Amino acid sequence: MRIWPLNIKAQENAATEKVDIENTNLKKVHVPQKGEAGSFWENRGDRYHCGVDLYAPENTEVVSIEGGIVTETGLMTSPEILPYWNPTYYVIIEQSSGLFCKYGELADFTVRKGDKIEAGT
């Protein structure tokens, strides 16, 4: 079983504070494996899921896994798209390795397009 660390510090307490991910109390959570709900390429009937869902308590701070530049932000889901969806947002970061990482279904975000991001912030 693989696990992924999540920083459980609430957003309102860490808005301007840099997170030292190696010295922070992290909670380990389960990363969905093939065939489990939220796993990569899970068959959802109408489509295949092309991400991995890491479930976290409300107000869990999301941190970048690698440094890079914010290339895009926007609305991901909303009741205008499908009535049963809550409004959520996404942030895409072009990482220093050249890969792009999308952080999705966020309640809110504090970065803007063009912002430079460090790993763990």
C-alpha cells in the first residue's frame, strides 16, 4: 500500500507561513490503488478517471510537491455544469522538472497565474 503525506494545518493559520514539509507533523493517508474509488483510470461509467483522488478533511492545506510556475487557475466544478456539484477550483503548476501538475477540486486558492511556487508551499 502506498501512502501520501497531507499537511493538516488549516488554511487560515498558514496563509503567509512557509511550510517546512520535512519538519511538519504530517498525517499519512491512503493513495487509491487500481480498482479502488479515486484511483487512476477508474472506470466511472461515463468516463475514465485520469487523476488520483487524495481525500482530506475540509480546510486541509494543499502544498506543491515540486517548485515551479502557476500556469493556470480556474473553476473546475459548479452547479451550473452539473446541479449536484459544489463550486470547486483548480491550479496547474508547471514544475521545474517540466511536468505539469493539476491540483483540483479545491475549495479556494491563493495563487495567481505567473506566481513562482516552491516545493512545500
